[in-house]
Amino acid sequence: MDNTAPQRYFASDNAAPVHPRVMQALASCNTGHALSYGADPVSERCQQRFRELFGKQSETFLVYNGTGANVVSVAAALRSHQAVICSDVAHINTDECGAVEALTGSKLLSVSTSDGKVSVEACAALLPDPSFVHHVQPGMLSLTQSSELGTVYKPDELRRLCDFAHRHGLVVHMDGARIANAAAALGCSLSELSTECGVDILSFGGTKNGLMFGEAIVCRDPNSLPALPFMRKQTAQLSSKMRYIAAQFEALLQDELWRENAVHANKAAAKLAAGLEEFPEVGLAFKVEANAVFARVPLDWIPHLQRHELFYVWKPEQGLIRLMCSYDTERQDIDRLLSRFREVAGR
Ligand SMILES: Cc1ncc(COP(=O)(O)O)c(C=O)c1O
């Protein structure tokens, strides 16, 4: 990187700073003593707010991070002889250092996907003979919304997957690290894209959308997952200073800040994708439906681009790069990146 490098990049929506309204909420709750482990007024208000969004019977469990949310969800729902069906590119499968397998004992059964989204047909092929003791038994279907490849499941796709899963006795988990981006893209509410379609446990992501840290596990029917509070504690995801996670979520939910942030990030990705059309050498690898742009670029362009910009090379041998937009991506960031593309293209 050169020293004239700018401050905002396309590496990850995780790399963006804390949203000022979230920072303000953290400062505002930082007065006096408050009971720990969620027995404080901010956490109680936050729980109430989540019930307004996901139904009176729902219960929300705040945790520190996305990997933890996934682990707690699996630990609460499955025994170790039961497996999780997920896509081959699912974060739980590729980027969590085997956390689900290590901490819950449940095996992941991955299905291949061309665009990050799993299909009913691919899942059906994994259903074993339930009487065959030598095979793990699928107990959960885990879907990522928006997917790791920046695509979005529509409500009818989700309903079909959830119906299939429930017919076969599978709990449906949604890794919603970026559900905000999916809901913003489709103009839906959070519940319309999750619990109303049949999702049983949702991990609603905060960190990629303006929070300092924190994810919320929303449980549609807590009675069906009685182990969940215990598993949150046992897996070290129960925060003693819960009010600081709750205050951040309160701010994110207030006046739909989550949507405002996600709409901004999605629009930035759409602008970037449109800008890349100028380069016949560059191709979009997947539909740009949320805030991720996956582009195939000539291999020899990558070192030049990386000298000036931070982004991840997804598949080096294919020249596949990931450009991630955030709630704070500016027009000038996109223009600057496109000017780097022009330089390397010799225009
Ligand atoms: C889809 C998805 N799920 C889960 C996570 C895990 O989040 P964390 O890094 O907070 O554990 C990430 C992080 O990049 C992610 O992209």
C-alpha cells in the first residue's frame, strides 16, 4: 500500500467504523450501575423491541459475534449425531475454523451451489435413511442471507426451503450476518425474510452494519429450544455487561437505522457494479443483489489494484476478487477505485 492510501476501502463491511448513532447509544448507556447478564433496563427494552419486530412469543439472545451466534444456535438445536446442511460456501463451513464442529460435535453436510444459495433438490439428496445408524442424521438446514456471494433469497424461495426442512424434521437456521442488506434489497421487513417464512432461529447481524460488536439470535419459539440460554453461557457468549450490546441494537433498530445503512451499502455496490461495466476485461461473477461485488479481473491487474486498495482476492487462480461496500462507502471511493481500474487497463 502507498502512503497516499485513502481511509475507506472495499475489504469488508466489518472494516467500517462504528456508526455515530451507535457510538452515541454506547455513551448514553454508560452511566451508573446496571445489573449484569441482561437484567438491566436497556436489555429489557431491547428484548421488547425485538418482540415488536418478530412477534410477542419470540425471544432474542444477544451474543458477541457471528461465529458465536451460529455455534449457540446449533448447540441449542442439535445433538452431536445430528448434522447441519449448509452450502459449500457457507461461512460456518469455510471461515469459522470448524467452530460448529468443534464446539457442538455436529457435522456439517455441504451442498454445492453456483451462486451461494442452496436448493431444495440439493438438500433432498443429502437426506439419509433414518434407520441407518452409521450415518449422521441431518437436524438443521442453515441458510445465509444475504449469501456469502452477495445473492439474496426471496421470500418464496425461503418458504419452499423452510417447508421442505420442516417436513423432514429439520430446524431452520438463518445466518443473517447481512439480513439487513437482503431486506433492504427486497424492501421487506426483517421478519418477512425470516421468521414469517418459517426460519426458526435467526442470527441478526449488527457488526457488518454499523455496530462495534454484537449479534442477536432471534428465536421464533423459545419453547422449542429450551437449551438455548444455557448453551449461550456454556459457549462463553453470555455478556455480563449486556447493556452495551443491547444499547447498540436499540440504536440500530431505532427509526430503521439498519435499513438506512443497508440501503446505502447496497446502492454503493450497484454503482460500483455499473461502473465496472466500462471494462470489457472485467466480468461480474454473481448477481449484485446486496452489498458485495464479485468480479473476475485479469490476473496481472490484481497486484496494481492491491498496491492502492484493500480488498480480498477470493479465488486467485480465477482472478476473482470481492469488493465489499459498507454503510459509509462514498461516491468518491467508488470513483477512486474505478480510476485505479482505468490506470491498470491503460486508459
Ligand atoms: C455470513 C457470515 N456469517 C458469520 C460471520 C462471522 O462473524 P464474526 O466474525 O463476528 O464471528 C461472518 C463474518 O464475516 C459472515 O460473513
